[in-house]
Amino acid sequence: MSSTYDALQPSPLWKLFAEINRIPRPSGLEGPVMEMLEKRAKARGHGTKRDKVGNLLISVPATKGHEKSPTVVLQGHVDMVCEKNASSNHNFAKDPIIPHVSGEWVAAEGTTLGADNAIGVAMAIAAAEDPAVAHGPLEILLTVDEERGLTGAQHVEPGFFSGKILVNLDSEDDTTLTIGCAGMQESIIGLKGPRTALPAGWTVRDVFVTGLRGGHSGIDINTNRGNAIRILARALLAAADGCELRVVSIDGGNKRNAIAREARAVVAAPEGRIAAAEKAVRAEVARIKSDEVAGIDDGLEVRIAAAASKEAWSAPDTRRLLGLLGALPHGVVALSQTVEDLVESSTNLAVVTTKGDSVEICCTSRSSVNSSLDQMARQHRCIAELAGAGCEQGGRTPGWKPDPGSALLKVVKEQYQKTFGKAAEVRGIHAGLECGTLKERVSGLDAISFGPDIVGAHSPDERVKIESVARVYRLLGAVLGSIR
């Protein structure tokens, strides 16, 4: 670690951050870093305990004069997303993260930095160890496997911690206080259709929808960006209205939490009708481009090329498949009534994959209101049933409904104003935080999330702003001292 890095303030926080980053910690392999943090806590006389999945709780006594203050839970996750540039030889299973200071920022050498969320973990522990920070009893809850679906938080058992005030340190903008997040429900719909031989005289085409921007299915869902799967399904339905169309295969999207940028289908039609089918496909895509995504996804295009296949789904099964894809919802379902411009509920037609005689469709729904999440899941089951398809649902994480009347929010807003001389922006996010999961598991938990400026998280461009870390550390100290 360079002398320049050593000079960063607050020094204990940055030194702990560096120590954490010397230990590899991909999701599912957090054992060594948890052992280091547990050993450190015990050496300072703090209580520790682990649960069956590896989450760590550190108990810290109150400072003098704050013994009667309520217990505050400081929370973050220790795992990190492991991404690197193609030119990097970094081995995330054994190599330490190599940080460097670049102007106002700390970044890593060709890899993710892991500031998401090691900087929050380091901040919580540094505050607990700092004699200048006054606080009541603290419980530092460090979770595992957040990046693969919040599974560490999902396995926190009631009674593992006692505090009813939760400060999550996993946000990435020091101008905002987060008071809500979306839960997510995954629906996997499977439709079977036996493939039969194509008659003589049929022509096969490859239809490829491309050029879309895509984006995060939570953060970007309100931008009306085109979904390649939906566009392709609409175009093929338009073609099927004028001729007997048969699907050979259909595939699109590649991540459950992303808006599909590309989709491709191989289809067949009678030789005498293929020109009309192509014309219908091009016309429908052109209409969508000019009427619905103009100025948003101007790169949208469809390519049609010759292809080959000896078999395909039947025409009736093709209509059933395309009808299913056409009926599945995508986009914003509802806006929040308590936080301005916040998407409350949405659903994403994320991935479609052909697997032999079956097509599998992955849909992901998000909402900060759990009853709405349940309703969207029910809607997917109902649509699947009408199409004669199966539907399996799992991977559910609960939402966190914003509460503008939160007592904790009032305290943090006041301390933010006093500390920085201006008001914080209060918002919810249409993405996941562990607060929603923990609030569902622990009744009466009052929660808030804030953190320093981090850009490029989950990519090798990840960096954290040095001054922002110091600012948020000051805020955390002020908040802890004021909760009485």
C-alpha cells in the first residue's frame, strides 16, 4: 500500500479497507475475511457470533454517557463482484486487490475495487473503534453472499441481532438518504412444443432484432427503452397474421436483471409466403422504431437472413408461443405515492431460451410493496396457465416500502443539515438492498441507507471518492451520537 494511500483520512478507516482488500472475498468464499474481522473484534474486547451461513455479528458496548441509548445496527456485506479487464491476470481466488489513488478517487488495477461494500464495512468498524465517536450500544451485522441474491440476509434468523434501528452503509451517493428499495420475484415459464418435420417447399429465415441500448431492469425500466424479446415477438405475430409461420428456435436477453438488447428467432414459412412474412416483420419493427422508441433507441434494426432447418414447432404451437410472449407484461406497473418519481412496481421480460423441444422464459418483477410483488407473480402464473405453460417461481427478495414518517429518517435528516449546511435528497431506489429482507425478518425494524460516492460498481471502472468517504464518516458519527 503506497504512502499516498496511507495519508488518506480518516486513516483507520482506509487502513481497514486496505486490509479487507488484501483478502480475496468472492461471493460464497467470505470465510477468510470474516475470520480476520472476527479476530480483530475479539482482540478489542467486542462480542462476536456467527450464524449457520457465515454472517458475523459484532457487539460493541456504548460509550460513556450513552449506555441508555437504543441499540443501533450498522450493516453491510463483505462479498464483492469479481470483474476484471481482459488484459488483467488477476486471480480473484488468491490475489489481493491492488488499489491506487487517482486524483480524488481510489480505484483498482484493472479489476473491481470492492468498495461495494468493503468501504461501508470498514466505516462501521472504524466508527465503533473510534474514541471520538459517541454512540449507544452497537451491533455490526456483516452479511455474506449479497451480490448473488441477498442470500446471507435472507438467512439471518430472528433474534440474531437485537437492535431495532438499522443503518445500512451500502448506498453510493452521499447527497441522498435511501428509505426504500424494490424486492424482486423471478418467474420461469416453460412451454413445450414437439418439433416436427417441415413440409417440402418451406423456406427458413433467421430474424435478428438488435441495436438496442438495454440497461438495468430496475434503474432504467422507466426510460421506455426497447425490449428486443417483445419487439421480436410482435414482429413475428404480425407475420403470422398473414401466413402459416413455424418457429424453429427463439432466444434473447442474457441476464435476469437486464433489459434485453438483442433477440433472434429462426422461423419457417411456405416459400410463396416468405416475402410477405419478411415484409410484415420489417414493417412492424419500423413502426415501433418511429412511434415508440424514437429518440430512445434509434439504433433499433432487424436483420433477416437465409437459414436452414429440417424441423420446427407446429403452426398452432408457434401461435401459442408467440401469444405467450406477446401477453407477458414488461415495463413500469406503478409509481410510488410517497416518493416523487420513484417506480414502485415493474416487470421485465428478461430472457428467452430454446432448449430442445421447450422454450424457457425468465421474467423478473420488482416492487417496494410486497403485495404488488405477489400480484405480479400471480399474473405471470395466470398467463402461463392460459398458454398451457408451466411456471416456477423462486429467488424472491422482499421490498422495502418508503416511510417518510420514519423516526430514524428525521434524525438523519437533521444531522445531515447540521453537518453539511444543506438538506439531503430523500429517495427510494428501484433496485435491491438488504434492508428490505432484514425488515421482513425482524418486526419493527426502522431502517435507512446512505454511503459515499461510488461509480462504476460491479465493473473494473469502480472507484470511490476520497472526500466523500470522509463526509459520510462524519455524518455517521453525528447520527450515532444523536440517537438517544
